[in-house]
Amino acid sequence: MAGAEGFVESDNAEAIITRIEHKTRKIESLLKQFKPVEALKTALEGTYAMTSDERCKSAHWIVVHRAIMAIKDVDGMLSSLDPEYYDILMKYLYRGLATGDRPTCDQCLRIHEKLTERAGHGCILRFLTDTVNTV
């Protein structure tokens, strides 16, 4: 699976935050080059660094959120995105829906609809049953 890593202890949280900051700079560069799909792929890479540190999860959500909000062509994005990222993306879509922010929810619902058409309901079920790899 994309970015599969082992459990990361909370004392490594600073190292994770540093990697996320580096990833943020790379994503911003890709977005400035009008490459939102590449930015989303970069944002989703390494998301399975399992940590209970909420700072890390929040920092990573901000990076993924920035990339999700830049997507204009959902069908084109899903065509370019490797299927291994579908489950990860679904997790972040539900996190976005949980924010209650209108623009974020609207974008997450648009992507959710197309992702479900492409990946099927199994993608949703895997999200609901995976209580270990939370984002």
C-alpha cells in the first residue's frame, strides 16, 4: 500500500512534522505549477505513518486538504490517481466532511461521489472498519 510504514512512537513526532513541512513546500510548488493531481499524490504518500500524535495528524490533514481543494477536474484526477490511493483518499474525504466547513464539505462530496463510482462501496466499508489507521 502507498506509504505503508510501521507504528511511529510519539517521540518521533518532531521528525514527522519536519517531513510534513518538507512535503508542504513540495505541494505548494506543484500547485504553483498547476499540477494539482501530482500535489494530491504527494500529499497522500506516507499517510499511513501510524501515530497517535494529533499534531501530526492535523498537520498532515492540512497538507492533504490544500491538495484536495485545488482539484477542479475530479474525473481527470481519479483517472490519474493510482487505485492504491483510493482508500487513503476516502479516509481524508470523511475527515473533510467532519469539519463542517461548507466549501470543504462540498469539495469532499463531489470527490466522494466520483470515487465511489470508480472504487465501489468497498472503499467506504474499508474506511469504516479500519480503526487502526486513522487520519
